[in-house]
Amino acid sequence: MEYTTLNRLARRYPTLDLQSLQILALVADWQGVTMADLAEELDTTHHYIQFHVSMLARGKKGREKKGMNLLLVEDDMFDKRRKNLKLTEAGERVIKAIKPLLK
């Protein structure tokens, strides 16, 4: 079953890599997390997180068609410089599909 799930995900999201799956899993566990929080949690740079989030969300500016629409990026109510991340319905389906693989 896991092999079939991975094949299906690979066909649907050919650019979805392990780093992106790690980010999705963290957002699933921590809805509303910020990019800064993710960078700290993963011990990486904000730029690295920003790149992956843009591809998981709507895509980079001018390349919106390349986005996977798995994440929703929202302005923080209290600090407009911060962005809060949540899974879209498609993102929730991906997490549900890979949950058995994360055990």
C-alpha cells in the first residue's frame, strides 16, 4: 500500500521532495506556524523555508502555475511582517496519505 501511495503522490506532485514533506508534516502538527518558527525548528535559514513554502503554496511570483497549493500563507493579525502557515484541503490529503509512512 505504501508503495502505491508514494507512486500516486509522485505522479500528482512531481516536485514534492522530502524537505517539502517535512515542512508539510510540521505545519500539520503546528497549524498557524510561522516561517521563522519553521526555520528555527529545522535549523535552517529563513530563505530556505521561504523558497519551499512558496512552492508548496501558490508558487513564486511570476510562476504561480508552479505552486502545489498545499499550503495557505496568511498575514499575521498582529505583525504584518510575519506569515502564518496552514494546510489547504489538498495539503491535508497529502498528510493523510503519508501518515502511515511516518510511523
